[in-house]
Amino acid sequence: MFPINPTSLNRRAFLGKATRGLGSVALASLLRPSILQAAPAHGVLQTLPYPQKAKRVIWLAMAGGPSHLETFDPKPKLAEMDGQPMPESLTKGQQLAQLQGQALKCFAPQYPFAKYGKNQTEICSLFPQIGSVLDEICLVRSMTTDAINHDPAHMFMNTGSQIAGRPSMGSWVTYGLGSDAEELPGFVVLTSLGKGGQNQPIAARQWSSGFLPSKYQGVQLRAKGDPVLYLTNPPGIDRDQQGGDVEAINKLNRAHDALVNDSEIATRIAQYEMAFKMQASVPDLMDLRSEGAKTLELYGCQPGDGSFASNCLLARRLAERGVRFIQLYHKDWDHHTNLKEGIAYKAQEIDRACMALITDLKQRGMLDDTLIVWAGEFGRTPMSQGGSGRDHHNKAMTVWLAGAGVRGGLVYGSTDDLGYAAVENVTTVHDLHATMLRQLGIEHEAFRFKFQGLDARLSGVEGAKVIKDILV
Amino acid sequence: MKVALPLSPVAILSLICASAALGAEGASLSDSKIEFNRDVRPILSENCFYCHGNDPNHRKGKMRLDIREEALKKEAFVPGKPGESELIDRLDSTDPDDLMPPADSHKKLTPQQKEVLKRWIKQGAVYQEHWSYGKLVKAAIPAGLNGVDFLVQKRLSEIGLKPSPEADRRTLIRRLYEDLLGLPPTPEEVVAFEKDASPDAYARLVDKVLKSPHYGERMAIGWLDVVRFADTIGYHSDNPRNIWPYRDWVIKSFNDNKPFDRFTIEQIAGDLVKDASPETRIGSAFNRLLLSTEEGGAQAKDYEQRMLTDRVRAIGAAWLGQTTGCAQCHDHKFDPFTQRDFYSLGAFFADITEPIIGRREDGMVIATPAEEKQLAKLDAALDQAKKKFEAIRPQLEAALKQWEADLKIYSVTLPELRDGAKAASADVQLAKKTAAALAKEPGKRNRKELDAIRDYFSAHGTDLFQPEREALAKAQKARDDFYNPLPKCIVSVSNSQKRIVRILPRGNWMNETGEIVKPALPHYLPQADFGGRELTRLDLAQWLVSRDNPLTARTVMNRLWKQLFGTGLSKVLDDLGAQGELPPNQALLDRLAREFMDSGWDMKHMVRTIVTSAAYQQVSTATPQLLAADPYNREIARQSPFRLDAELVRDNALAVSRLLVEKIGGPSVKPYQPDGYWENLNFPARTYPTDTGEAQYRRGVYTWWQRSYVHPSLLAFDAPTREECCAERTRSNIPQQALVLLNDPTYVEAARVLAARILSECHADDDQRIAWAWQQVLQRDPSDEERKTMADLLEKRLAAYRNDAKAAEELLEVGQAPAPADLDKAELAAWTHIARILLNLHETITRS
């Protein structure tokens, strides 16, 4: 595998060569636009060392840091110790966020847990719908991260680094594999906001292509306004006129190319064609009215409501259209206070939707080659904050995976009795990235890009490992 | 275990191919001289140094290949005898334990590379000092010749290429304007230049351009990228900070041609120079450009570390052309930069006064002498009022206590909260807060609650000392009203209590066992003699631009070359280290760097030297032969066409439509941006206050730079977020660019305003009007095909808008600029399409 340098784009050289003397690429692109689409059908990885079990990824980013103790990690011992001091042996000299330097008291799980699936796995009773498909899901209860504040933690989860300017995992994946989506970007991001939180900010850098070429950046699809920025024609210009103008622009550009022989022009012509097509394909994608009532009921959403459930349904539609990496942010899991009330809102918002996404993909035969990942940017403390909430925590969190060769019904790893630290089969964000890449057919250690003299990798340089035990 | 294997037929064949491949570049392999820096170092650095380089903690088998003596000591190779050299043996070993590079590195040498190493050892395995750390040699130039041209042509004749012809006058003036002003010439300027037959016409044009105030705006863009200038703090809430005067300082510095050494010193130590002034202090805002956070739960130690590392990376990127980031955790694997170097460099900035976490301070007030006087007067008046108030404060406190006691004794409900009370909602709010606060034990009230009680008591609870209290409020208001709108800038302020800087093991800020370090220069670069005293930022700044330091001038000239040719002489702009690129024409880069120093760091002199060269003035089109021989134009046998930078794409559209407001400097501006683009920002939630009037039409360099959500139309054209230093923008070609140029109201408005210009300034038939429009935007006549395409389209659009007056009106309402009432709406709407197509052309957004 030899990733190309962005400044010496081979593709560009190819276009230049094909254009010279023939002037034919422009024509070819009109006949068969897919050869010049935004993200090429094939990425830089010509051959893959592993079978590609996942053709695409749907990453459910639970922004704010869900508590593992009120979701997927049962801790009866913590309930017993409610209100008692946290054993100092666990916490001494460790990094905490807002609780740094304060008296640390145990805070019982706020909801009972119940058993689901063929293995009778315990998860929080707030998530019965997820429980109903738990046999498709692998819980990783031993995830850890390096960062403890939202912004750096999101960066770490998305890029494997806490320093800005690194490519997001969606960019890496589309850079490596390209995309099968002909009229949509290869990496798409949606955000949603529910009830009861403070709406923690999320920076666009979370889906930036960093030092990779810009065409691999995540494109945000928005529920309100233009679904893609600048997608809609200016007022007073209809689609025919827009098409006519684009045609004229391309015609004049072609004529100019004949004079100056600049391979960038062929690319620009193709991008205008692509843009024009996106103007039709994106609204078509976003229009959920074509989905049957049964499907809407399954997800529990209404067309245009901008909910997480709607975004899950959109994720399925994006997956069907060949989009490589789909990332859904659902915000406000940051329960420093009023956790009991807040987490119940979140459960309402995501429980059915997650079940629906898994069920829907499965019944369409797509779960086998779609990797779903559910993860926050960090977990939360077993200690109370202010008597009703939990602080940020990086030593323990639960993430789950489903589909694409992941062993459903499995629980991998565990935390100590109080849920403070991962103790068995401890895993890292880099491991998660390495595992995801493996399911996409990619060797994470060999998938790199030269940046500032270093072989930068999504999975970092500290030695990530594929979590083989969770794979079929 | 060493096993000598006979060469297989395949290996022999590949060796022959290797020779042939090298032979194609000039000399045949057997008699070519292998040069370490050109041929060998890139192979070793890429494949070996990661484990056998500068970082002792990661070094395998105690073997290092980056220093000849060390490699010899460990018998890595036998000079002159590749057959007896372990390094060569290992490359082809069949034993996976011996094979180098090992399989798990996923690295592999090509047969050609292996052959290069063999030849190199055969020729004696001679090392060379890394090219960019060596002294600058100024190549001799025959009298009367342009140094750039002499060295470009010398190289071209060595490799058998010929320079391209000079570009035509229109191309030259457009190129010069875009490169140095970032604005297009007017048609009149192009014609005047085309007609100027005097031999110094071009030289005079260069002089004129260098005198333009827009020169500084254009030059600033690259510098603002590399120092990561932005209006907001970056992390989490990404709130604003007072910083724009620094941007204006950069623009002014370029316009005044401030010598680059002074430009450097003021940025790093503008507060420490002997002749420190408000201006030099604004320059020192450079030290404050980094990212900061206001996130709750952020730990000071954590962010102290982030800020230190941020600053070290910035010095590395902006001046040294060295990648330093990896040395936060361990010694650099490819370059001699150590972890100690990293933290010692960071220690230079340990004196900067700043809140580590939380809101940035207001910063230095930037005021005229008269304003300063006025502010001092208002401050004095406020002090007076405060003093008077302090004198009565004990009595007021006593009254407050009494008031509270009375309320309690008589169980008084505050009047605003009584049934049927008629009070302003703000008063009710305050009363509610006060009642809640009063309900608490006096000792348990927090700051906010105490304030509420005090505020309520002042407003509604007492008549005591009314005049004194009013005087204080008035003085405060007078002072604030004057102070708040004054420009301010966060700058460097030195604190004698410096932060302690330790080497952090593996970069872990929670580990405080590392050695404490003092400020020190990178050990591998030429040092200056400071007589053992503790170094300051001023020392660092002076050293960066001293003649001893070979890196700064090379780094800066390499970036300048990129601005003027599209690619650096060494193509990796941010890394002149081992993993960067030995410039194909090192003599040229070195000469420019030396001349930069010798000229007294005179930037305009260097710009003039380069743009007056024949090399700069070549055509940017390539013959098929040239394209085959040098596809990426590294040898400068021609110019290169490239897309305009993000800001300039917009500047160009505003300029040709004459919407552009050519004011220099001032607070950042907020041009049209899609609604809801900031919806994911919070603390506080923000809506985007679109500017009206003049501020809507300023140049892109003044656009509000919100780090976590950079203006989306700039972002589409690769404007960096400026979270990290950016020495080189990517130059992409993506569908979003088409969407911006087609649909962004900025461009739709520019198109319809340009259309109005066509109709009101050119009174002629359609064909002539099309030609006039072409002159405005491209400064050339349209071809027959262009004329016909536009005429046909115009006819169609006109017919459509004649049939649909509402559509025409809607189109003409885009943007704030009013449509001239005297123009026919259908006609104006139809011509808007012509203007729009022009603004979308590849040629329009390309500098050729």
C-alpha cells in the first residue's frame, strides 16, 4: 500500500494524460460521470489484505459522554455503596475533570438493569428496544480514552489524536476505499439534538479531512435550511436554467482547456456536473415521505422532524446509496446534574431508533456488510457530582458494535466492581479504530499518510491492536 | 547470520532495469556519483531512521544509521565493500528475523533503492551534513545577470531542458496582480500595460504593485495561515477574543516593508525590545494566537502543556521549517530535535501572562493619544467616585443589615412579588432572586446571591447617599461607554514569576518527575554566545533571524517561492528536515535565502528579484515534451497555473462587480453565511450577525475567522481552520466549490451587480456588451464560440424572464445591494446569468 501524496495526485496525472491530444475525458465524463466523481469509486488502496466484511460504517456518536452506569454496564456494588466515600485506592493521583480535588462519593446507578437476549445480558432497563436486538450487538465494556474534556475527547475519538488538524476517521476511510455513491459525498455527517441538555458544542473539525485532500471531508446534511450548504438554486433560477448555465460554463471551460491544456479543467467540469446532480439527489435522499408508514413507525419519526430517529432512517438511505461513512451525532449526554431525568430523555430518543436501524438493515440484508458503532467520547464517573450527576471519565466507558462480522450477543471486557476503571481486556480508541479498519479490509498499520515527515495513521503509533475476540 | 546468495536471474534483470531507470535521468548508474543528501538520506530516513535514528528510546539493537561514526562502530557497513556490508545483506535476507526493514514496518525498498545503497557503499559511504542545517552558500552569478535566472537555467541545461517563452502582457499583469495584490487589474490597466513599449514597462509595473496598499493584504494571507490567526479561541465554546489589530499589524508590516528580522522580533518579543511601543506590543500578539479553552472541568496543568506545545510547533512551522510536534513525547525519529529541545524551546514562553483556562482578558487598549488622555480622565473620575463611595460604604452595609433584619422581623414580602404588583419584569426577576437569596443562611450565600441582594437593596431598599451612589454609577457608565468600543488586542506581557517547565515523560502532564528545563536553543543548530545567562524570548527572536541560523531564511524564501510559482523549491513547506525534500535546485533556494539576509531581510527586494526574473514571466502552458519530462514543474522551465486562494476567489468577484470596499484594516467582518451554520456552537448559543453596508463587501482577509466553523464558502476553497499552523493550503477541486460559485448569495449578488454595470456602463448591442463583460472579468475579448454561446443563452433567459416577471424580481432581490430602478428587470435578470457564467469560469478563478 502506497498512499499517494495530495500534491502529486496520480488521478490528476491520469486525467492530464488522457486529455492531452484527445480532449476526450471531458466528453467521457458526460457519458460516464462516475469516472470523475468527487470521491473516486476506488480509494488509494488498490488491494485489501483482508476480506472486506464491512462495506460501510454507520457511527452513532453519542456526544457529551453517556454514562456507562445508566446504559450498558451493571454495577450492583456501586448501588450498595451509594453515598459512601469512593475508595481512595482507586482514585488517588488520577485525572478528573470538574471533580478534581473534591470529596468523592459513590453514586448509585439511577435505574435498574434487566436481562435481554439469548445470553441474558444485563443492560439498563431504559433501553428495552436495544435489548430486543441485543443478540446482534457486541458490548465492549472496557473501552478507555486519553482525553477528559469534550472537545479534545471528540478529536481523539474521531482522529486518534488530541491535536487539531488530523483527518477524521470518515475521511481516512473514504480516502482509502473511495465511495460507491455516485451522486453523494462519500462521508456524510448528521447531527440531532434532543431534550434536557445544554447543547454541548461540536466543532466542524470533527469531520474535517485534516491533512488529507478536502474532497474527503465530511459533508454535513442539515435538517433545516439547505440540506447541504449552498445546495439550492438562487431564487428566480429554475432547474432547467441552472442546468443550462452549468452546461454553458462547462462548454466554455472545455474550449479554454483546448487552449491551455490544464488537467484541472477536466476535473472542474466533472465537479460542476456532480454539483448539479447533487442538487437533485440530495433533496430526494432527504425526503422521507417516500418511506412507508410502517418504516416510519418502526423508527418512530416523522419526515422533517430532525430527530435522531430520522437521522437513523437517513443513514439507512445513505447506506443504500453507497455512502461509505455515515456519522450521526446525537447531543446532550453530558449529565453533570439531573442525570436521572436527562438520561431518560436520551433513552427515549435513541432506544427505538437504534433498534430500528439494526432491524431495518437486517431485513434488507445490509446488516451483514454494514458496521454500526455506538460510542460517546468518554464515560462518566461512578462518583456523584453535586448529588445528581456524574463527571467526565476516561478510564471506563461502554461502546457497542453490530453487523459486518461482529459477534452479536457478546460482552467483551469489564470494569471493576464500581465501574471506575476497565480491568479486563482493556481496550483503547486506537484499538477500536484498528478493529473498524480490519472489518473494512484494511491493515491499520500499513494505512498511512505522510504528514510533517511522519507516517501518520488513524490508529496512532503507540501500538493499537485489532480486538479479534469480538469478530466472527 | 550472513549468507551470501548468488543473484537470481530475476534479481539480475531488476538490476538492469534499475540501471536503465537511473540512466534515463542523465548519467548511467555505473558511473554516476551517489550523493548522500540527494540519493541516500531519503531512503534511510523513510525506511530505517524510525528505529535506527535519533530517538534512543525507540532505537533497535543500539544501531543508528543517521551518524556515520555510530554506524561504523556497529559495523553496519564496510565502506567500499557492499558485499561485506550487513546493511546490504539484511535488505535481501530470507530470514524474517534478519530482514530489514522488518515485515511489520510495512516498508520495502525498491530494487533501484537497494542498488543506490550498494553504489553508495562502494563509493565509500560518504555522509553529508543535512542540507538545510548547513551554512548558506551564495552561488556566484556573472555580473549583470538575474541570479534566479542564472541558477534556473544552469539547472535546466544540466538536465537538458529549455525555458519557456515569456507570457503575453495580459497574462503577466493578471499574474502579477493576483500574486501580489490578490485583485485583478482593470481592463484599462491591462491596455495601458499592453501599449507601454518602453523597456522598463514591466519593472515600473512591479514598482507600482509593490506600492499598493493591497500588497500587504495579499502577503498577509500566507502569514496569517502559518501563525494560525483567528478571531476565536478554538476549543469547545470557541468564543471570540480581541485579536484583529494583530492582523492589521501584519498587513501594515508588509506594506511598510518592515525588515523581516524586525518583523520576527516584534512578534516574539515586541514587549521586551528596548524601544517597545504600542505597535511592537501588538506584534507580540503572535504569542497569544494559540488555542485556548473555557470548558468547565478543563485542568490548568493540562492546558498549560497544550499551550506550550502549541507555541513550540508554531516556532517550528513559521520560522524553522522543522516539525517538532512528535518531540512532545519522545526525541524526533528523523531529525536531531530532541524532547529536551522541545521543552527548552517551550520554556522561552513561560513568562507570558495569561489565564490558562477561561476567558481571555480584554488586552491592550489601542487608542490615539487624545483617546488615551480621555480614558485616563474618565478613569480618574471613576476612581474619585469610588473613593467617595468607599467612605460611605460602612454606613450602607450597616443599613443593608438593618434592612434585612427588618424584613425578617416583619416578614415582609418584597413589593414586586406581592399579589397584583405592577412591576417591570426585570425588577420582578431581581426581586425573585433576592427573595431566594434572603431565604438562605447569610453564611451560605454564593457570590451571585450576594450580588442580587446588594443590587436590590441599592435600587429599591434605601435612599441613603443617593447622590454619591448615582455619581459612582454615572462615572462607571461614562468610562465604560468610552472604553468598550475602543479596539483592544491581547498581547504579550512578561511576568517575572515564570511558569516551571519540565520535560514531560511521554508528554504526560500528570507526570511531574521530569527534569526542569530552562530556555535553550535547539542543540543541533548553530548557537549564539549568551555568556551563560538565562535566555529570554528576545534572545530566541534575535537568534531566529541571526546570520548563524540557516533555517529561517530558507523556510521563508521557500514559502515565498510557492506563492509565486505554486510549489516550493523544496516541496514540503513545513519540513526542511530529513523527511522533507532536498530541493532539486538547492543553489537557488540558498542564494535567495542568503540574499534575503544580505539585503537586510528586505521582503519587497526579494519579491522584486523573483518577479522580475525571466523564470517568473514564462508562459504557464507546457509543451507535451516538457510535460513528459517534468510533469510537476519542479524545474521551472515554465510557470504554473493554479486556482486562486479562497479569499481571492471572492475578492475577484467583488472587484469586477465593483462591490468591493477597498478599506484597509479594522474589526473582522461577517459577510453572508447560510442560516444555522453556527447551530452547533454553544456557551453561548450564537446566531450569525450578518453585516450590512460597507462591512459586507470587504476583502476576504477581513472575514471573521471562527475556528470551529470557518466561513463555509472560504472552507470550500480550502481556507484552513487555523487551529494549527498551516504552511501550505491544500488546493482541491470539489463539487462544493461549484455550489458556492453558483448559489452563494455573495456570488449571485456580484453577478447581478456586474450585470447592472454591463447595462448601464456599456450602451451598445448585445454582442458588444458581451465583449465588454469579458473585458471586465477576463480583460480579453471573447472568442466567437463564447460570443455565440452567450448570445444564445441571453436570448433564452430574456424570453423566460419576460414571461415570468416574478422570477426576475426574486433573482434581483438576492443580496443587500439595491438593483438600479431604471433598468428593465427581465433584461437585468437575463444578463445576471451571463455575469454569473463569467464568474464561474475556470479561467476567472485561476492565476495562469
